[in-house]
Amino acid sequence: MARLTRRTFIQAAGAAATLPMLGSRAFAQEKIKVGFVFLGPIGDFGWTWAHNKGREAVEAELGAQVETVYVENVAEDASAVPVMRDLAQQGCKLIFTTSFGYMDQTIQVAGEFPDVKFEHCTGFKRADNVSTYNSKFHEGRAVLGTISGKMSKSGTLGYLGSYKVPEVVLGVNAFCLAAQKQNPAATVKLVMIDSWFDPPKEAAATETLVNLGCDIVTTHTDSPGPLQILEQKGLYGFGQGADMSTFAPNAHLTAIEDIWGPYYIERVKAVLDDSWVSTDTWDGMKEGTVVIAPYNPVVPADVVALADGIQAGYKDGSYDIFTGPIYDQDGTLKVKEGEVMTLGELAVIDWYVQGVQSA
């Protein structure tokens, strides 16, 4: 767990020395302890790594006003409850629980500590002291699908998923729909591994997708392991949560980068100035929460232009990959021509679009 660093301790001591008239009680009120519950290790170079960078941004921005602590490798089951409870008992006034599977546990512990604020990532259950926040990762998936639809020689694309939760279903669908905009015959082979971070399983699943004829594979899991397999085989893929090009400089075409720092800073400040209220936040490219990493030089200029156009469309509101007509796997019309799925519909989506094939 992170502790108060020597640097922040010195900053706090210095601030106290320069403000003697405020008194210890007033100074104590200016500093809060913030906890983070992480799914994987902070060195996964993906999802948890990105959230931890957000935690570090809080420390860098607020200095002596905040102390952050974190627990990594917390399972998405009942064992998360004592972890959250312990953070509250340590004195954390704000706790971020950073994965979908912590939803019910967050609500439970929040009920036990009504004076503690909780923020749950990618969930949908809220309370007076529980907010939810998410990122429109599917916007990035539309960029990756566009690139894949243009660059794939076989038209058979791979998608390595974790669990069938709305976030992942959205990603699969956005990727497939965008690829089909460029190649109507494109199909997406889908493999789920029932884990967010398991490098051996991720690597094995990638091998499976390659054996099924996929020449480009995108991942919705957290390690760079799949990219390393693709690098060995001379194929292409994308980073997940962070720029992973250092692990596979040839295979890595680009990545969806998760930028959590600004949101974390904003919410900590809200607790500090007593303006925090329970809310639901779902930001994307427009707000800078979803960022596309630099393109590999092998991506042709015309494909770069298409991908940049998708980004620009999301930023100015002129583009949405979930615009009908959209059919499900069975060929049933789910979204009529010209209609656009609402955020509420996207948040609970549980069906795959036509062209997605479970491997």
C-alpha cells in the first residue's frame, strides 16, 4: 500500500509552518486520505496501471492536501468487502473502487460508512455517498475497428475479451461495426477468458484466435502478453488501457489510453471543498478521458486519416458508431435506420451485433 511519502510529508510540514494562525484543527481539515481498490497489479501496464497513474496525478496536483493509499490484486468477490472496510476504518474520506465487479461490495460498505464518499468505476448502482464513473472506451474501439477493417488482409479479426459485461459487449460491437464500415464482409472471432488479467490465459487465447485465421487481434484484457504473441507471429494488435508499444513495437498499431487523472483530481477537490455530490459521469474523447496513442508508422496515411476522422467526429458530436440500422447476431433489427442508441441503452447492452462469432 502507498504511504505518505517523504516529499509530501515535507510539503505538509512546510505548509503548516507558514500558516501558524490557522491552528492544527483547520490544517487537518485541509488534508484528506483517499483510498483506491485495484483489480490487478499496478505494474500490469494496462487497466490498473492507468488507474494508478491517475492516483499519482492526484498526489502531484494536490500535494500536502492529500494522502493516497491503495490495495492491488483485489478479487471481484466478497473478499473485496473487508478491503474497502479497512480503508474506511483507516480514515479514508473518499474511496475509488476501480472495476465493475466491485459494484455490490461498494454499495454494501458505503451503507456501513455513510460519512465516507465512494466512487465506483463502470458500475450503475449509486447511493447518497456513492457515485459512478466510466469512460466511453467504445469510442476508441470504433477507431481500432476502422483501422482493422482497412488493414486486415483476411477480413477475419480477433477480439480477446474478459467477461460478458456491458463494457466489453460495447467494445466488441463498436469494433465489429466500425470494421464492417470499411469491409462489409469483416467478421470478429470472440474469445472470453473470464479474467481481466491473466497473462498465460491471454497468450493462449491469442494463439487460438490466430489459429482461427485472425490477422489482427484487439484485447479487452490488461496485460501486453497478447501483443507479444502477435509480435512473434508478425501480426498486428492494439494496446489496452495504455500505450504498450514498447512490448511489441512492430505489432502495436495504436492503443486506447485511459486518462483518469483529471477526474480523480476533480472529485478529490470536491471532497476538500465540500461540494461532492453523488453523480454519474461517463466521459470520452471529447473530455480527454479516452485518448488514442500514436499510430505505428506502418498504418497507411489514408487509414490514419480515417481514424482521425472518427476521433474528430466523437469530439464534435457528428459521429456515433451505434447509429442504425444495426442487427444482432441472429439478424434481428435492433436499431432502426437513422436512430442512435442512447447512453442508457449502451450502459446495459447484452447482445452482440451481426458478424460477431463466438470462438
